[in-house]
Amino acid sequence: MFVIANFLMATAYILDKVIYAYMMIVIIRALLSWVNPDPYNPIVRFLYNVTEPVLYRVRRALPLFAGGIDFSPMIVILALMFLEQFLPPTLVRLAIAIGT
């Protein structure tokens, strides 16, 4: 059973880092929207390609535009913060329960 417990611990660690990295990508994307970057820049295209599917779904589900401000990045960041606080600790607790 310790193998499953170690696997869950490793999964929790990696999931925590992936959620944090995606949160940083969304923040960078939101900051870039303020300066109107070159759309042909490969870094900008990568950021848009990675974040646009999630942001588009949030915009479609909750059309929150107030004075031209898009609140979808904030909603996605809040959801990622919730997932970061919920999923990895839950997996760690599960791994501890299995390991004992």
C-alpha cells in the first residue's frame, strides 16, 4: 500500500505545481492585455493558446464585462486558488490514510 500512498503524494505535489504555473500564466496573460503586445510574438501566441480555451468558456458562462473590463481572468484565478487549496491537501490526506 505504500506504493499507492507515495504515488498519491507525488501526484499531489505535481498537481500543486501545475496549478500554480497555470495561475501565473493567466496572470501574465491578463497583464499583457494592458499593453497590447505583438500578436505574432511566439510567447504571446503561446500564452493566448494556453489560456484562451479556459477564459472563453468562463466568458460564455458568465458574461461579466463592466466598462470594458474582462473579469474572466479573475474568476479563473479564484477557481485555480480554490483547486490549489482543495485538491493537493486532499490527496495528501488520502495518501496518509492509505499509508497507515
